[in-house]
Amino acid sequence: MSRNDEIASVLEEFADLLEAKGVEYKPTAYRRAAENVRDHPAPVEGLAGEGEAALEEIDRVGEAIASKIVEYVRTGSIAELEELREELPVDMTALTRVEGVGPKTVGTLYEELGITTLDELEAAAEAGEIREIKGFGAKTEENVLENVPFARKAQERDRLGDARPVADAALSYLADREAVTKLEVCGSIRRWRDTIGDVDVLVASDDREAVVEALVDWPEADATIEAGTNKASVRANGLRVDLRVVAIEEFGAALQYFTGSRDHNIAVRNRAIDRGLKVNEYGVFDVSDVDDPDAGQRVGDRVAGETETGVYDALEMAWIPPELRENTGEVAAAAEDRLPDLLEEGDVRGDLHTHTDWSDGDYTIAEMVEAAAERGYDYHAVTDHASGPGIVGGVGLDADELAEQAEAVSAVREEASIDVLHGVEANVDADGGLSTDADVLADLDIVIASPHSGLGSDEGATERLVRAIEHPAVDVLGHPTGRIINGRPGLSLDFDRIGEAAAREGVAVEVNANPARLDANGEAVRAVIEAGATIAIDTDAHSPRELEHVRYGVHTARRGWAERADVINTRSAEELRAFLEA
């Protein structure tokens, strides 16, 4: 986590606690300031060192918030925030993971029932105490009982988007240590799963103790959990980072083994056994002439182990990209030389789902387009929210506002170095219709149809989205399940049917690359592609910085065996427009 992120998170906590206390206006101010602090290109810590006036140059950071940032940077805490924490000693993160429970509800629950934890919340609901609170009732209580288990489970794993920056920071730090010969992350984070348990780092070195000592001394480590001769665990940004140091000749085998998944490794191990080989974290060993192959981990003649490619070669297989290692056919495909030629991050040529300050973004059309051009994109789509249900704060655009925005987009297009498309993110209503009139949609370059409301029931959900796909104006089905990872489960959909409808109607299914969404996920992507449909990888960016999230979408699509040709925004601007106009 960068210092800007850290400071932004503190401001967001401030906002939550203020909202829980019933304070008006200030929570919104703190959240908007937090967004701009997080996105600010310069280190905010440095600006704080220059004083409050320097911080006030950041949009939405006024004198009061600037003074608190300075206080935090200089002392490591904010007195007013500490007072709020004492007044509201609640596990805000855990409690607000319960669908429908926001900071204000947390404040009321604490004030009325003294609830501070998930366990206490569940117990109060089971005892029928929540329904007795004015303004709550039996439905609120039922919602709590239904969603507490999901919230509790969400605590067990962290979002990939929270963990990957920590992993990248650890890799960058260790790569500069003289004792490190090779290094890589492994485990579920290397497979780009949407959630992870711990950050696992593997290092090859001849000086294991020096590497362990280096991790313990890592400036971003908040605490040392354990440290041995070839292993160490530290806590960084709330995440456990586990280090394992191995011999150079065993690095490839260890990388394959610790990347997993468990089911993939079992399939690989069985293939080795069929060939008189043994594969484990120490290498691949020929045990065909060994009486007892299980007599030790390194029994037999080592035939591979230094590189991961060598491990797969020894088993007569192509190297398998980590995203595919889930035992869903990749072992057979690797043995038969029919693995997909997976999409690469650099293949994406533009973003088709972004927001500006016309709806709930904080940056102008021109600023977002400029950021896209700086990324080397060929095109960029402006797709602010349409008015309709499920849009927080009522920031959606009506027909007149969309017409006005079209003129603004046209003006930016004339000055831009890349193609600029004008579209909208329309809302899929409960019946599968759209919140915006068809004649308005027909004038736009691109229409994304996304569910934002009615996400609590799976009944008829697939039919609802199929009807949206069949709308003549729709080009992309946006974040189809509506899930928020560790926040809400989203709709349960039949993606075979979604894919069939999308293929028939010429509609792309979105992989929303926002790390809180990653929707559709890899399994859904594979079903959609196998049905003959295409996908779009979009960031849903509300700021220039969020355009960087595209990598999460690419790797999610790779988990679905996606190739470049499966993705509409890997195409040229002319090819993309042909798809949209078909």
C-alpha cells in the first residue's frame, strides 16, 4: 500500500465513523477527499511536509481535512479520529460487509444494542432484538441473518486487488537484495484468483538467512510473525506475507508445487507416476528403478527442478500458464499441445466502460480521455450512468443531460489524439428492460446494460439478463452478476444461456476489471466463450488511476481461457465500431 492509499484509507474510516454518529455532509466530504488523495500523482506525504496550504491544492481537500492529514503524517494518528474510535468501538469493516448494513446502521445498532462485532449482530438478530429498533423491523432482521454467514466467510480471504499491490511491493523490495537469485509469487495470487488467503513469496538463494533477514527488515512490514532459517512471515497492510527460500536447483519445482492449485498438482503428480517419475517441491525424480519411491522426498535421479518449464517438459507437457491451473482440462490440453494462446495485458486497445464528473466520477471527460491516450490506447468510451434504480446518490443522466453530454464529448473528440466514443451505462430493471428510452440509446456509440438493483433474488435472474441482451440497442452486458467481492454475492446466473444469447445477439459480456467486482469471473468467461460469444474487458474507471485496473480484468479473462480474438476491445477502432454498429 502506497502512503497515498494509507492516508486515503484513514480518511475513509473517518467518514464511516462520522456517518455512524449521524453527522451530515462531512462524511461525503471526507470520502471525496480520500478519492483524490488516493489518485493524486505526487506523494501526499511530501505535500504534508510543506504544510496545509500545499495539501489544499488537491481537489476537495479543504483546510480542515488538510490539517488532519498533516497531523497524521507527523504523528501517525489523528486525535479526533481516536476519539471517534473510542466512542464507537465497532468492527466497522466486518459489520458493513453485511449486505444492507452501512455505517449509519452500525451506529444505530451500537447505540441501541451495543453491537460491536458480527457475532453480536447475529446473536441480536437470532434473539429478535433488531426488529424492536425503530425504523428497522423484521425484514431488516431477516436480511442480517441471511447475510451474516457470507460476511463472516468474506473475512477469511482478501480481495486480489488488495493483496496484489502488497505482493508487488514485496517482490520489488526483495529483487534488489544481493542474496536473491530468483523470486516469484506463488499460491492463489499467482493464479490471479479473485480472493487470496496469504501472500506467498518464493525465493531462490545461496544465502537463505540473508533473505529472511531482509524480509524481516522490510519497511512495509508492520510486524514479524515468525522467522527461521529458510522461512519467514510478516504482516504488511493487514496481510500475512509468507516467504520461503529454496535452493536454486529446486526453485522451478517449488514454484510449480506452491502455485497449485491442489487439484492441478494431483493431476500432474498422477501423470508423473504413470511415467515412473515422482514430482514434488524438490524436483522431478526418475524412480523407475527405486524399490521404495516414498522412502524420501529426493529419492531417485533428479531429471528436472531448476525451472518450472523443465518440470512440465519432464512430464511431456507444455508449460501451463498459472491462471489455468485449476484441473479443468489444462493437463490434457498441455499434453496434447492444444492450450489456448492466452490474451496478454498489452493486447487491450481501449476501455469501453468509464465514468466522469457528469455522473459519479471526479474527473472531466478531457482528463479521462487524456489519461487513456497516455496509456497508449487507440480509443476510449465515456459511459456515465443513466438515471434509474440502484444508482447511489441519484447521479444518473436523463435524456436531456445525455444530449448535452454528447456535445461535450464531441468537443473533446475534436482535440483528442485517439477515438472517443460516447455511450451510457443503462440500468437493467427487474423485467430486463432498460432505464433509458430506446430512441435516446439509438443515438449513442455504445450502450452498456448493467444490473444495479434487484440483486437480492436469483429468481428469474438469467431470463432478466437475456431480455436485456436482446434489447436492440445493447452492445455490452456490464458486470452481469452485480457482485461485490467480500461485500455481496451477486446474482446466480446460467452463463451457458447468457453466452448463447450474447452470441446470437452480437452482444459482448463484460469482465469488469474493478478489483471489487471481477465480474464476470473466469468460470463464467469460459462458458461465454465456449458458447461463441465475445467479451469486453473494462475497468469501470471513475478516475485516471483506475484505468490501471485493466490487468485484473485481463488475468480474470485468462482464467477463462480467453484469447485475443475473444475480446472486442483488442480490436482496432474501425473493427470495434463495426462490431458496435452490427
